[in-house]
Amino acid sequence: MSKTLGIVGQMSSLVILPNSTCGALPEGSIEGTESLRITFIWLYNGLQIFGFLSVTGITLLATFSRRIQRSLTWYNFMLGWVVWCISFSLLIGQQTGGCPAFGLCLFQAALVYAGPPANAFATVAIILQLYFQTTARLNNAKNPQWQTTLISVAPPSLYILIFALIIVFGFLNPSQIQRDTTGMFCGISSGVPTQIGAALVASLSIIMLFFEVKTFTLLYRNWAMFRHIRAETKNSVNSVSLTMIIRVSVFSFLPILALGISLVSATSTSSNLAHISTASLPGAAALIFGTQRDVLSVLMFWRIERKPIKTYIEKRVPEEKADMV
């Protein structure tokens, strides 16, 4: 009986860790100024809430509108940012004052470390899908189903893997699960998980740039054929959209920028700039992918879409010739 109680006591010591999740504020740092620290916290929270509402709204709009056609990889990408906002907002109300519970802190840390690599992978998945679709269309071939399945399953799988590893790491090293010095969210005091996550994001960013260059090179060399294909598949979920390629390419530079800011902030006394820059990514995703023409046309439902009226002469001209006019 005494042995059993001893084992239970050891297990409970891993879960109940009073005052162990409070990150100490470095003396003389910008985080030490309480009023300024709270201002940064609310700015951070506001960006996360804005990102959550905007990304969720656009995702729901695309889900329930028949006029918006999106692929599974696009939904994975957008849902990844919804989960991101929820993950980084779990500590709202406990970002100052007393220490958060160990269980909550560990759960948030696992979500926080899993988010950046998985979302970077989801961006890579969209770029890969656009590249595969463009290649298949130009070659008059069908995109293999295994490619679509693989790029759809890979980002969530990476997320679950990193989440599980951080949970195990946290139980084995409970003293390293702490609230960040800024107070914005919980993380790990050891720099190893952060360095591994940064390396993964950097590697995925290189893959993004590589396939972006390949896609634009392919379009440049086959521009006339691409325009013809785009016209034929305009209303299809598998259509190849130039605007989507451009938007994904623009957005792919933002994680690289945020990573650079994070690396610069890691060498300074403050992490506020890095955290706020990453908190702006969901809102940027909503603005970039939520301002496409089909989304805006659904949002502006009060506007009546006017169809061009053909003249008497145009009606008598065969359709193929009319297209050439």
C-alpha cells in the first residue's frame, strides 16, 4: 500500500507543479515594464481574435456557398490557421498574475510548437497541388489521386506528431513548461524545440520557393496554352487559377519574414516583436485569400451581376468566331 501511494505521489508531482509555470521577467528588459507589457499582450490578443474571426468566416463562407469552389488542401490550410488562433489564445485571462495550471500550459505549448511547421507544410501542400495541376493540365493528363491524398494528409499528420512529442517531452521535463516571459502564451524554457521548429519552417520555406519558381517558369514557357486551359476549367474545383498561384506565392513569404524576425528577436532582450509578427499571420491569410473575386461577389450579395447583352449581329455570329472578336 505504501509503495502504491509512493508511485501515485510521484505521478501527481508531474501534474501538480505550483508556481513552476510562471516565466520570470528578465530585469531591465522591455517585458519588465508592466504597463507596456500588458499593452503588447492586448495587441497580441487582438490580432489572434481578428485572425480567428476572419479566417473562420471565410472558411464557413466557402463551405456553404455554391459559388465558391475550393480544394481539400485549401480547407486544410485555412483550418490550420483557425486552430493556430485558438492555440495561441488559450492563455487569455491568465497572461498576467498567478501561474497557469500545468496541464493547460503543457497543452498550449504542444499546440504552439506544432502549429508553425504544420501550417508551413499546409502552404507547401497548396503550392504542390497548384504545380501538379498545372503540369497535368499542360500535359493533358490527369492528376494522380495519390498525390492529392498525400499532400492533404501530410500537414495534419505532422501536426499530430509534433503535438505528441511535445506532450511526452513536457511530462519528462515538467520544470521546463513555463509561461513565456512576455506572458502571451506557454512554451518550453529549453531552446531545443524552438530551434527544431525553426529549422523545419526554414526547410519547408525553401521547398515553397523552389516549387514557386518551377510553377512560374512552367507558366511562362506555356502561357498561351495555360490561358486556354484556364478558360476551359474556370468553374471547376480543379481549375488552375493564376490569381491563386500569385496569392499563395505572396503569402509564402510571410512565414519566412516572421521566422527572420523571430531569429533577430532571439538575440535581443525582447520577444514582443516576434510574437506580434506571428500573431498577424492568420489575419494576413484571411486578407489574401478572402479578397478573391468569387468570395467578394458572395459577400456583396446586394449587387446584381449583370450579364452582357448581345446585339442582333452578335447572335447570328457563331460562338467560336464571337470569342475571337
